[in-house]
Amino acid sequence: MSATAQKSGFVAIVGLPNTGKSTLFNAVMGQKLAIVSPKPQTTRYRLTGVLTTDEGQMALVDLPGLFKPKSHFQEKMIGRSLEALEGADVVWYVRDLDDEPLSDVEFSFGRRSEVLRDLQREKKLIIVINKVDTLAREKLLPYIDALQQSLLPHEEAPIPPIVPLSARRPSDKGTLRLLQETWALLPDGPLVYPKETRTDRNTEFFASEFVREQVFRLIRKEIPYGIGVTIDHVEAAKKRKREKQRFWATICVSKETHKGILIGDGGKMLKQIGTKARQNLMGLLRTRCELFLHVAVKPEWHRHDELATPGERRG
Ligand SMILES: Nc1nc2c(ncn2[C@@H]2O[C@H](COP(=O)(O)OP(=O)(O)OP(=O)(O)O)[C@@H](O)[C@H]2O)c(=O)[nH]1
Ligand SMILES: [Mg+2]
């Protein structure tokens, strides 16, 4: 009796901003690792989640949404997505229903239809239609039909799987099918990460991201786009035999007026940001946490590489 070969490879999650890529990533990982908000361009950094099962190992990469960048900072964000796209064995192209099936979008590196067709030729593509919980059932089939028209005919390349799902629904059947389709496309190979590895990022990364997430969720308009979060110091403490992690973080803003809004009346807003971020951090680390937040005006924060790619494990 021969043992079944193990699958192993990288899965890049790409699509327009706000289509639910990070929500899907968390659903598949079964825990909150990636940050999510109703605003587009929430994800700025690459985040790998490692899923090891009897089938093998899938390294899922959550990425910034694709669009045409207007600044150097955005160019860097999109650059991370492109790099991951090139190195991926399978690509989940996530769209939501607001995104017209036949409309085309210009990325910095070509038109969407061309990008998808290249991936289709390489047999790497799975198209995910997310947020189907918001759609009347009878509208889904015409939507899929229209979507297929924009792909290459099967004489030229195999039609890729098109998987409708709701990343927000627990145990969604579509999400389970997406995993099956993905294992089928992944190559055979040895495990890349140790079995118990869940992510390539360290604790500081999640602390800084969970703070940034709350700024995206709680603060209006353009302010979240101009902030960065640094973790300045971390300390492990023990109180009456109970472990505790303490984090000191700075929210860097570009304007003095933004500082006031982040702090809020009597410090109310900053407290709210800190409380929610701390709860999420405790959920992830499964230990008690304290989070000390500070706001500083540092208009040049995004020029520092350290800030632009926080918490990546090296080697
Ligand atoms: N109704 C519904 N909303 C969803 C679903 N999945 C995600 N959302 C919502 O869509 C919004 C964007 O979700 P994200 O996961 O942050 O989207 P993203 O594609 O990672 O966005 P960027 O990182 O900005 O590119 C959030 O408000 C989510 O709660 C879904 O299946 N159904
Ligand atoms: Mg995201």
C-alpha cells in the first residue's frame, strides 16, 4: 500500500480592495489573524497563515487589494501583492458582487482580464465570488455566466473553478469547496514550515496591526490612511503566577489636528481603540495583555522601512 503524496504550496489571496480577502483568510485559518474593516485598503502588509492538514500544507498569503497606486507608499503596498502573485502556486482571485462581472479595471501592471487570463493559462487560478449572503439566489447564475464570458474559452485553457461563498458565514459550504479545489491544484511536495507553525509574523506585528484596525474601524474618513503604528517596547510580566504581556505602542499621525481626533474628548477615543485592540490581542495570544497607547505627530513615518514592514520573522 503506497502512502498518498502530500501537497504543499503557496496560495496568494488577491482582488480589488474591500472584497473580503482578509475575512476569508481568517475564516480558513479558523482564527482572527488578519485585520478587517469596512474601509478599502485596510491591508497594507503581507501576512502568511500556515494550514497543515492530512492533505499537506497550504501557506495562505493575505495581501493588499489591487488598484492603480497614486503614491510611493501605495506603490510599495501593491508591489507586495505582485511579488506574492508571482511566487504563488495557486491564486484566489476574490471579487464581491458590487464588482460588475464584465467591467475591467486597470492595475499598475495591466488590465484585470489579462492578469486573470495569464493565471488561467498557468492553471493557477480559482475565482471566488464573495458576499453571496447579500444576493438573491436567482441572481447568482447569471452573474457566474457573465463572469465566464470574460475568461478564455476552454479550448485555449481550462476553465478555472468559480466558487461562490460567504466568508462571513461560519462553516460555509463554499469555503469548504474552495479548500478542496485548492488542494487539487497544489503540487506534491514536502512541508515548508514546521507542523505547528501558524504564521510568519511575530507578536509585535499583531499588536501593531490590531491597533491600526481599530483606527480604521472607529475613526472617520481619511485619517486611518495617514497613520502608522509602532511597537516601542514589549515586556513579559508575572503577577500572582499569571503571565501577562505588556505592550507600549505609538500611533504616528501626519497632522496635529489628527492627533486630537485620535485622542478624543478626555482621551475617550484612544481608550476605546486600546480596549478593543487589547481584547483581540488577548484572544490571539491567550494570555492577559496590557496595551499602553501614545499618539505622536510624525509626518514622515512611512519613509522608515521598519514601520513599513513590521514584525516579519527573518530566517
Ligand atoms: N456581507 C458580507 N460582508 C463581508 C463578507 N466578507 C467580508 N465582508 C465585509 O467586507 C468588508 C471588507 O472586508 P475585508 O476582509 O477587510 O476586505 P479586504 O478584501 O481584505 O480589503 P482590503 O484589505 O482593504 O483590500 C468588511 O466590512 C467585511 O466585514 C461576506 O461574506 N459577506
Ligand atoms: Mg484585507
